[in-house]
Amino acid sequence: MASTSYTLLLLLLLISLFQVSFSSSSETHEHRLQAVKGANRRLLTLVDCEGLCATRCGKHSRPNVCTRACGTCCKRCNCVPPGTHGNRELCGSCYTDMLTHGNRLKCP
């Protein structure tokens, strides 16, 4: 009698463990799908392009042109270098290698 109750208890324990592992794996899978949904489809933390570009282009001779180009680069590369000039290599090849139609560097 004792061995059958232990067997039954063990069987119930295994069933409950299986059910918990199955439900947690399906919840994790749904969570991953929700993280990828939407128009943006990025998992990276997005930076404040408008504020960072305003700082970057604050001392530029043509601030409107600079801010527009900086905003484009920021949206594509998710990075704006610190300071008002230089430091472009800190954002990586995405920022440093982007060119205009005239083969000039795009990102300020």
C-alpha cells in the first residue's frame, strides 16, 4: 500500500513538473514574439535622436542641414557621437561609412 502511494505521488509530481515546464516554455516563446512585433522590429534601446543631434549640431555653421543629416544617421545607426565635432569612430562603421549620393560623408 505504501509503495503504491509513493508511486502515485511520484507520478503526480512528474506530471506537474512537465506541465510547469511546458507552460513556461510556451509563455517565453510568446514573449519573444511580442518583443519582435510592431513597425519598429528593433530589440535595441533607442536613443533620443532629436536631443542628441541638437547638441551635436549646436555649433555647426548650417545647423538645420546638420540636424537633418544627424537625424537620418541616428535612426539608421542608433548612435550619435559625443561632442560637437569628431569622435565619429565611437559609433562604428555604420556611422562612419554612410555616404551621400555625391560620395561625401553623410553623418556629421
